[in-house]
Amino acid sequence: MNQPLIDIFKRLSFETENGIKEYIFSTEYLGRNKTYFSYLKSSGKKVSAGCLLHLWTKLNGKRNAYQEAYNRAVQNGQATSWQTLGMKERIALYDDLSSQAYEAITEYHK
């Protein structure tokens, strides 16, 4: 059950500029203490539904923030700048990751 969580963490860690540490993923993305993600991996315990919902909300919020920034840049005539191209990549990343988190939520009770 935790594989989608691990996959999301790995992709975030790989795709973000400075990477992401497990304790940041635990606190900011899962809404738990800094050792929660490590605990899940080592114990094999099932992630809580609340954590999955927190993760989806965080990822979806980041996607929406990049979308709004991109829309503002396009309105200001910067649609072809390297910054807007980076924003488009981030929108796609967070869209994909939030979809994975949403799927994990829907699979939670099966």
C-alpha cells in the first residue's frame, strides 16, 4: 500500500531543484512528524488516509500555484520565456503526482 507513497517521494526528490529529504516529505507533504515516512518504510505499516489526503492537497495546491503563475506570465507576454517553460514542466509534474495521490486515496479502502 505504501508503494505509491514511495514512488511519489522518489519522483519529488529527483525532479525538484534541491531534492527533498524524507523528514521534509513527512512534515510538509504528509502532515506528520519528521520520522513518519521512515517509520512507514521500515515497519511496512499502512499509511493513513489522512496522510494521503494531506499529500494530495499539498501536491494539488502546488500544481495550482504553478498554473496561476504561468497564467500571469502568459498574460504579461512571457509565454515563451525559459521561466514559463519551467512552470509548464512543474505543472505537469504536480498534476501527475497529485493524480497518483488521488488514486492511492481511492484504492485505500479496497
